[in-house]
Amino acid sequence: MATTDDGSGIDRDAAARGAVYRTLAVGFRYPEEGFHAAAADGTLTAELRRCVELTPLSVEVPDLSTEDDYETLAARYNDIFELGYSEYTDRTDGSLEASGPPVPLYESKYRPQASWNDVNLDLARAYEHYGLEIEQDQRDNHDALTYELEFAGYLCRREAAVGAGATRARLDFHDRHLGHTATGVADRLDEEPGTDVYGSLGTLLERFVRADRNELAARREGAE
């Protein structure tokens, strides 16, 4: 497969995919004001479309804008991804029925056939293999979607800088982890009303992960 090397030794295709993954990771974190501003003024949509155009992937980037003010967007994020739902089922004895957030951002929530420990241990080993570790001041479970997206972006940037050696690792990571998480999150968002920009992010997440994975698989089959 021809590279998009621009003469600097950097594969622009892989670098652009890394930028998309890094931006998606930011999008699925609790929103900072910079993210809100980029979504509100159209910069987020424009920049992601520009990145995708630097790749051979056929992915339509949906409109990622929002008309929410910052406080409303933050509240919307909490409602979708952070806050569970509780309801008294019997007020005479205090019986309480509780559930997690409508759209969990953890791979293990979408893989009932796999144990939480197995999923997180496998991810911890993958991160450690590349000398990566979770920042202690922002520590979360290894199967958090944001960590998986950051790792996917890291593998892309590694390939962009040092060559195609990371292709196999990227494909393996899709099949073992990120593909499950992306599909699960996107499906839940599609079922949830009032998702605004987060619904569009979920659509892009599923489309981009699937297209990236399929292109990597075709590339590997061609090399073999």
C-alpha cells in the first residue's frame, strides 16, 4: 500500500488517524470549555473532516456541532455517561432499584461473556508492553473508552513515525477490545434520546473504528 509520506518521513495517513482517535478521546471525556467552543463554532466538525480526508478511509463525518451552552453540555454529558438512575420500587420497606448510566464508557459493560478482570488485565499488559501507564491523578479502569482511544491513537502515531510495524498490533487491538467498545457505545447512544453532539460522536466512533479495522485487515491480507 502506498504511503502518504510527505517527504518528512511521517506517514500522514497514520498520523491523521491518530489525530482522529485523540480527538474522539477528548470528546468522550467530561467536556472542557475548549471542546465546547470547538463544537459550538464548527471547528470540531471541520478539523475531523480534514483529518479523515488525509486517509483512504470512506467515512462520512457527521455534523458535530452543538447549540448547548457550556453548562448545558456538561449536564448532558453527566446525564448520558455518568449518572445512574434510582427509583423506589416499594416505599413501605425502602426497596430501591438502581442502574448505571444509560451509556457506560467501559468495554466490560458490553462484554458479558468476558470477566471484568480478564478484560482489564489484558489491556494493562497491552499498555505496559509499550511502556505506557495510566496517570495516577486521573486513574480509571483500563477498559475506559477514553484510554482505549488514546492507545489506538498512540499506535497510529507510532506507525506514522517508525513504519508499518504497528499494523498488526492495531488490528489485534481492534479485534480484542476497541471494536467491542465502539459498537456498544454507539448502539446505546443510538437508543438514547437527547444526545446532541454525543450521538454524532458515537456515530463517528463506530464508523471510523470499523473502517480503520477493515482497511488494516485488507492491508495485512494483501501483504500475506
